[in-house]
Amino acid sequence: MPTQTPNNPRTGRLIVVAIAMRLVVDTAVRLFYPFLPEISRGLGITLSQGGLLLALRSAMVFPSPLFGAWSDRHGPRGLLTAALLTQAVGLWWLSTAQGLASAIPPIILLGLASTAFIPNLQATVAAHVPFHRRGRVVGIIEFSWAITGLVILPLVGITMVQAGWQAPLRILAGLSLAVAPLPSLLPRGHRPAATVGRSFRQLAGAVWQSPSARAAILVNGLIFVAAESFFVTYGAWLEQSFGMAPNQIGRVAALLGLAELLASGGSSLFIDRLGKRRGVGLGLAAMTLTLALLPLLERSQALAVAGMAVFTLAFEWSIVSHISLLSEQAPLARGTVLSLAVVAGGIARTVSDYLAVVLFEQGGMLATVLFGVAGAALALFVLRRWVQERAAEPGEVAAAS
């Protein structure tokens, strides 16, 4: 596959197309976190049941390696289009649901859609950008995650107040249909000969033989233990502790989006020079410290929101930087590596989405935070002990059997 640089027009097109699609997908993923109380009330379920739905959505990562292996063998464009269409159906279906049972099928579709889309788009980007500049391009594309928080989630909150909880879901369903043709504009590349004809079991087995790859995949899961313990409960925390309405929570989400934008921009500018492994380690250390301090800030709304912003910045820096680190653990099977990392993250999110809500309801923010701190600290230990900057030379995965 030809090597591209960020200055190459083809890479510029890749960035623009990727951001356009990610804005829609990221919004569909993110809106459930700050507005979980409002969506749960709209569905006629409890907050704990809403957390259970998020856990079920996260559990849909288990087919991710199959999607990744398919992408490695056949290319990602058809898979990405199918994921966007599936998301459109899931969003519209959920907007018509009432009660827990009727919400389960569309939540499953939404989980499958994001599982098929996100890691395989990341693998496509990694395949077209050299490692020494990959952090910059990945960081630029991850601006989409920040923009959803900074711009789109506040609009979601306003829309929910004025038109009801279903309205944002239906708007996003239409936008998902609108961007579904965009994968056809992604650069077409040649598949590595080493992946042609290889089964998922062969690709995954080859990846799993690398201790560094295994550790990097585990770190991805542990990062989400820390992150989900915060993101799945902060809307309820703001509502209970400070009496915020959905539109006010949306404004807080905008501030968190600004923090994410700064983190993505910082990663894009500095992670290639700093080193991916070192940068992830710094982010994890900051996550651990700021999350531990968060309950102490509950007496002041301004301090609490500031602490949330710092934690969000640390998380976004860590996860954006870790994408580039993961992408070089087995270069000839990037889709498989990134999909396995999604599985690890999904397992963590499945447990954390439900457990964090239960801990919050029973023990408040302190109980939730302690759970998240344990995940961040363990991630930092695993990273420092086992993960390498570049774990596999080209050809190692192909040679493994």
C-alpha cells in the first residue's frame, strides 16, 4: 500500500471524509452519557435499567475481531457503509421504543454499528499514514469526538428540552443515512499479501503471540474502566448534586468537548515527537490523579466542572495517543489488532456501564470514582511493564501461524 503523508491530497481527502462520518457516529455514541437520565425517563425505565442498556450496547463488541479480519481481507468500505445504515435503523427504532424490552433490539443494532465502524476506520487511516506522522493525523480525525461535545451535545440538550428526547435520535438517523455513501470516497489501497486468504483465527492467533500487543489491548480495556465510571454517571451527578436540567448539562458537555479538542490537538502536535508509549503513560497518570480528586470538589459546582474538564482532557489525550500505539503492534493485521482492542474496551464498558451506575446509586460519586481509579492505575502499570513503542516488524504477523 502506498505511503501517504498528511500533506498529500489523498490523505487530506481521507481526513475530511473520516471526520464527516465520525461526527455522526460519535454523536450517536456520546449522547447517551450526559442525557441518560432524560432518555431513561423517556423510555419509562429506571436509571439502573438505562445503565443496563448501555452495558448491552457495549457488549456488542464481541463480533469486532470478525469485522476486523473481514476488513483486513476484503477492505473496509462496504463494512463501513453497512455500519452507518445499521446505525440509522437503530436510532430510529429506539426513538419509537417504550420500556426496557422494546429498547433492547435497537440498542443491540447501535452497538454492532459502532463496533464495525470505529476500529476499521482507524485501521484504514493507519494503513495510509506512516508511523512517524500517524499520531498527527489520528489526532486531527479525533477532533470529531471533541467537536461533538463542544458543539453538538449542547444542541442535543436544547433539542430534548424543546422537542422531546426522541427528536435528536431521529435527526441522527437521517444524518446516518446521508453519510452512508461516504466510505466509497476513502482511498483504495492494496491489501497486504500476507493477509489474503488468512482466516480470522490465524490473524488473531498471530497477533496474540506478541506480549506487547496483548498488553496494549489490555491497556485499552482498562482505560475504559476508568473513563466509563465517570462518563456514564456524570450527567446523573450534575443533576443530583447541582440540580442541572438537560440543557445545562449540555453546556457542561460543551466545556468537556473543549477539553477534548485541546487534548486531541495536543496529541496531534506532540505525540509523534514525545513518543506514543510515553505520552499514553503521562495521560494515564493524570487520569488517575484527577479522578481520585473529583469527589473532593463536590462542594463547588465550578470546581467540580473544572475537575471534570481536566479528567476529560487526560482521558482524550490517552485514548487518542493509544490508537497510534496500537496501530503498530502488528502492522499487517491492524484491523484485527484494533478490533481486539475494541473487544477489550467493550468488555470493560459492559461491566463499567452497569456497575458504575449501581455504585453511584448505592455509594455516590466516591464509590464510582474508586472503581475508576483502580482501572487507570492498573492500565499505567501494564503499559510501563509490557507495552513497547513498536512491537512487531513487518512480516512477523505473516510469518506466525
